[in-house]
Amino acid sequence: MDSSTFDRLVKETKGWVFATAYHILRSRAEAEDVMQETFLALYTHYDTLDSKEAVYRWLKTVAVNKSLNAAQRNIFVELEDFVAERVFSTPDDGGERSVYADQMMERLQEGLDRLSPEHRAILLMREIEGLSYEDIAGKMKCGIGTVMSRLFYARQNIRKFLERKNR
Amino acid sequence: MNDPMKEKIAAQEREFAPFADLLKRKFETDAARSPEVDIAAIMAGTLKKRAPQRRRLLFRPALVVTLLLLLTAAAALLYRPAVAPEALPPLPRLTFDDAERLINANKLEKVTILYQSGRADIQTDAPVPMVWVRKGEN
């Protein structure tokens, strides 16, 4: 693959790949690692993908799988990232967003932190990607019933958490 | 899947719509704040884990030392003897004759005889904690 094609592909998809990894992992450092690894994998597998749609589909699947694999890494990494993010992180520049929106985003983040990586991955595929239960089951290699029960649990928990916080 | 379950899930999906919208907005915000991809390193085949690697170098030794200290403290608490040995007074040792005299004088309330490597130890609780004699002498 030539440099300009790869550069363009990265620019078009890096936000989505990063946000996917961050949504599942809840750690910017780990998400950044997954993003780099995903694009490295894309660079080596690009020739096997025959269309732009195939590249996007492949990227989405690989980003989710790599994030779920990264979530299973050892406790040292999680502890280190927890310490690094909570103690040493600097607040991002949020621009002109309202205080209320910031609060809601923060609460949503807290709510997501309470879910397992698998629950977050299913929530992402259904609510953000809009995939069908069958497609999610295929990607997660589990039954449709499992997808539905996990989705039910994830939604219920997020909703209850946000409602409790907003009281 | 049965109908009541389907309805329950559909109802939940409808009620979750505002939260799903919030999720989408958060996702877009995260996507807008994505870091740069190291395209040059990927194409050159020299990509290494970056930010976490640096942090791991900083935190791993500290984390390992802290965990070791915690484990040592926990082990010390678990295996600590009920009473520290150095707090006990040294046990007096008597010859068989002295021990016999004390026993005959009813000054020993309880006598326990222990055999250890060719010797017989007599252990008492009052007034002398322990006496010892040669094996066969008693």
C-alpha cells in the first residue's frame, strides 16, 4: 500500500478506531496502543481486503477484538494505567461545551466504567454501530440470547446509574 | 424468543434512546480527541508501544515493591506467633533428683513427660515449668 493511501485511510478512521478502543478499555493509554496495533495490522493485511467497505468492516472488527484482548491483560497494566490516568492526567481541552454536558459525559463515563469490557463492546455495536443482534452474536462468537441479556443488563445499569446520579 | 421477552427488550430500547444519544455524543467527542497514529513507524516496521511503555517503566518497579511490602506485612501478620518467644522467661532445668524431690513434696501440680532423642523431658506448669532427666533414670 502506498503512503498516501494509508495516510488517507488513517485520517478517515483513526477517530472511530480510537473511540471504539477507549469505549471498551476506558484507558486512553491502552486505547492508543490498540489504535496503533490496529493500523499496523491493517498495513500488513491491506492487500487481502478488496474494497473500501471491506477495509472499514475489517477495521471495526479488529478494533473491537484487539480491545477485548487488551482488556484481558494482566492486572499490572490496569493498575498502572489507573494510577497514571487518575493521578497524572491533565484535563482535555473541551472547547465551548456546557457545564451540564460535561457533567453528563463524566457521569456516563463513570457508568461505563462499571460495566465489563464485553458489555461495553456489545453496547457499542448495538447503540453506536447499529448492528443487528445476529451480527453482534457473530462478532462476539456467542448466542443471540447472550447478546440480548448482556445488552439488557448494560442498558439497565447505565440508565439506573445516570438516573441515580441526576437526582 | 417469546413475545413478552421481545416486547420487554423493545420497550427498553425505546426508553434507552436518550441515553443512546448521549453515548453517541460521547463516542464522537472521544473520536475527535484521538491521538495521532505513528504512520511512519508503522510503514517502517518499527512501531513500539509508546505512552504505556514509558509509564510501565516508571510504575512497574514501584508497584512491585509496594505489592511485595504488602505481601510481607500480610504474611508477618498471619504467621506471627501468639506470644513472642523473647517475651517468655527462660525455662529452668532441674536434675532428676531435684524434680523427684519437688514431686514428692507435692510442689508440682502436673507433670508431663516428653521423650526426645535419648532424653526424657518432664514439663510442668507449676511451680517449675520444666525439668529434664536422662532416659531410664525415672
